[in-house]
Amino acid sequence: MTGLESGLDLAVLGAVTVLCAVLGLLAPRIIARVPEPVRTPVEEHPETDAGFVDQAPKPEEPAKQSYADVARLPGLAWRCAVVGALTGALLVLGTGAAWVLLVLVPLVPLGLALAVIDWRTRLLPYVLVAPSYVVVGVLVLLVGVIEGDVDLLVRATVGWLGSFAVFYLLNLVSPRGMGYGDVRLAGVLGMALGAVGWIELVVGMYAGFLVGGVLGLVLSVLRVVDRKAYPFGPFMLAGAVLGVALGPWVATGF
């Protein structure tokens, strides 16, 4: 089981926690720089999840917030800093002082920005998710070379393709329940989780459904979200963090 068993682990815990808090402060700036989606009638663009095109809100739906409005939400920066610090601590609790943190830590500000955007607009912008494939892929390759670990590269590749395939099938079955933005995000998360380990990959992807199902039900009962149309991206991201943090404990049977 991975744990904080040395002074190095504790030092890394403190450093990564502070670093992720600082990176969390960048989330509003990332959101503010995202181009606003082009909103056109659905009948003209039925492939609404294929790129930047977004569905026009139905008459009974409230208009979605612009990214600029989301970035200006009061207190967003410090809330992202707090969540970023907690995320960093959980990542280190799961991995210890491991090179794979080089893959995970850069995803913290991106993940926070995506979670906020999806929660407020029910969109996962292509311009944020697509480049992350390149970034994560390069970092995975770097860590694999540093550690001389071919298995890490295999796990990351399987995690990427497998997660993408599963979510793609879910999107085909129920496109309203699983948007294509979720499919894209699944590939990135699967790649990063696979780099950590097989258990972390399975737990992280499954936890997204578990957290989304349970917490989504609670929030729908409280009328915080619409039970038929709440964003899934934030739950996927939370599940990925839990996968890293809890993976070692699951692997050893608690």
C-alpha cells in the first residue's frame, strides 16, 4: 500500500499541496480565455457535440452562462485554490513521492476549469480537452522513460483507448445522458489513471459513475440539478482523483 512513510513523502505532500493551491488560482483565467461557443439552431447542426457548435437553449431552458461570466463568479479563485490544495494532497496520498505526479499535477488547474465550466454551462470545451491529450501523452512518455517502465506506457495506452471506447458506446446509446465532451475527457483521464496503475484506472473510472449517481440523485432530490440533465464532467474528475487516492487501499483489500 502506498503511504507517506518517509520524510520525502511528507515533503512532497506539502510541496504538491501548495503548488496545486497556486495552480487552482489559474482556473478562472483559463476559463476566461476559452472562446465562447457558437450557438446555432439544432436543426442546422445536429452534430452539436462534434466541435465548437452548441445547441441553442430550448424555450423552457435558461440561457447558458458565457465563459466570461463564469470566470467572474465571486470567490471562484479562492474556492478553486482550496479544492486544488485538497486535490494535490489526495494525489500524493495515493502515489507517494512518485514520478507519475508529473502527469497528474498539471491536470489540476485544467480539471478545475473544466469542472466549473461544465457545471455552469453543461459543456466541456474542445479547445481545453483536445490539447490535453498531447500534454498528458508527452508527460506519460517522459515518466515512462525516466522510470524505464514499459508497463506504464502500456497501461496509459489501454486506459486511454479503453475509457474512450466505453464512453463512446455510452454516447451512442444515450447521447443526451453522455455528451461527446464526456467521451473526450474520458480518454484523457483514462490515460492519466492508467499511468498510475491498473487498480487506479478501474476505480477512478467507476468512481465517476458511483459519485455521479449517488451525489447526482441527492442534488436532484434537493432540486439543485435537473435529474435528467445534470453535468457529468465534474463527477468524472472527482472520480479520477478518488481513484488515485483510494487505489492502493482497494488493491490491498483495505
